[in-house]
Amino acid sequence: MSLTLTAMSGRAVTGDQQQWSRSGEMQHSRGPYISVITNRTTNLLIRGAMLFSVGVFLALVLNLLQVQRNITLFPPDVITSIFSSAWWVPLCCGTAAAMIGLLYPCIDCRLGEPHKFKREWSSVMRCVAVFVGINHASAKVDFANNVQLSLTLAALSIGLWWTFDRSRSGFVLGICIAFLGTLATQLLVYNGVFQYTSPDFLYIRSWLPCIFFAGVITMGNIGRQLALYEYKFIQDKSHQD
């Protein structure tokens, strides 16, 4: 009788141990999955905030060049900052920069089109410097006519893509976003939100699509570099675990 009770109690203990082990395995298997999802969401928000900040900063600095040269004119009542820019300009540019910077790595992943060059922050900073130089040339350099300026900036913008990108997806996305940005700017000028001096392409300057294209390539490279840094950080952390 005592042997029978001992065997039954042993089986009960073994069953409880198996049940606890199974539940522990389920929690362990769910834990890392939820952690990964949470980390991805957090990293996505962090990257978006960083891209937004870069877009706002570049918009303030580059728009200042345009306003100082009287290329872009805002109504006096909308100038509310020390950078002589309307409040909505940096917000729109920051939002667009975040969307572009997050979209580029997603398209690369979906199409399976890896970047052709070695990713380094020094290369990204050179890309930013060239973009600022292109915008500076549109505001400071005097050409005989707007056609020469537009062709020069178009060549520089394509050279920027060829030097720092060379991906088909980046080129197509740059053209599409430049077209949408140009169309939105035309509508804003048409409705009297601001204006350009000496417009030669309907209501705007003909070189504006080149600036948009170069800006898309630049923010795309920043977004790719941030995504690569995040990927390397996750890989290193997984190896350590």
C-alpha cells in the first residue's frame, strides 16, 4: 500500500514538473518574440525622430540661404523664427525626411537590392555636404540664365546619386518624390502661401526639382545608415546573448 502511494505521488510530481516546464518553455518562447517586436518599434520611433530632427535642421539652414538671396519670399506676418522661415516649413520638411529615411531601407529589403557601396558615416556626411553645396549653388552662384543653372544642378544631383547611391530604387523613388514635391510647391505658390522671385517654371524656379531629388537621395542614405547601424547592434546583442 505504501509503495502504491509513493508511486502515485511520484507520478503527480513528475506531471507537475512537466507542466511547469512546458509553461516555462512557452513563456520563454513568447518572451523574446514580444521583446523583439517592442525593440523594433522603439528603434523605428528613434530612427524616425532622428531623421525628423535632421530634416528640420537642414530645412532651417537651407531655407535661410534662399530667403537671404530673396529667392523665396514669405509674407511678413508668417515669419516667426530667427531663421526667417514660416513655422510649417521645417515641420513639413522634417516629416518628409522621416518618411523618406524610413522608406528607403524598407524598399531595399523588399526588393532585395543591397547597397553597392561600403556603408560608413563618413560617406553619409560627404553626401550631406554635397547636398548643402548644391543648395548653396542654387542661391549664391550667378549664372547667365536659369537654364544653365538648372542643367548644372541637374548634373550635380545625378552625380550625387551616382556617387553615393547607384540603386535603381533610389533613383526612381527620388524622381517620384521630387515630382510630388514640385507639384505641392506649385500649389502652395498658386494659393499665395509664398512666392519665388523670377519664376521660370510655371510658379517656381526650374531648378527646384533638382534640389528635391538631391534631398531625397541624401535623406535616403542617412536612413539606410541608421538602419544598418541598428541591424549591426541587434546582431551583436544576439551573439552576446
